[in-house]
Amino acid sequence: MKKESTKILYVEDELFLSKIVKESLESRGYEVELVMDGAKVLPALKAFQPELCILDVMLPNVDGFSLGRVIKEIEPNLPILYLT
């Protein structure tokens, strides 16, 4: 039986960097959902149900630290890695 891959919600607005990181994680077997706008993170969180969230701090519309606080209210046990 094949093990399911770990699901990562990756939030980054810089196109070049986000593509490199996403492809690198996927090549290591992770399932990655990329979101490039802070305002679109919460719907993606609900739909994707990640096991880890990687948040850029500087994002359009809603910053990563604010998003992290809201995510922790919704999913208190979800690990969050902040990128600065």
C-alpha cells in the first residue's frame, strides 16, 4: 500500500521563488498547494486541509503573521513555518 504524501500549503507571492520551492518539494514527494495572495489562503486551507503551512511574511492583501494567527484559531495543531 502506497503512503499518502504530506500536504503542504505554501503561501508565497514571488513567482520565481514559489515555482522553485514548489517543484523542489514536489520532487521529494510532497503534495503542494501554492497560494500567491494572502486573501486566498483561508479558502485554500479549508479545501486542501494541509499538514504543514509555509507562509511568506510579506504578502499582498494580508501579511503572513496575521494569517498565521487566524490559521492557529482555525487549526491550532497545524505547524506553520514563516519565511522572511
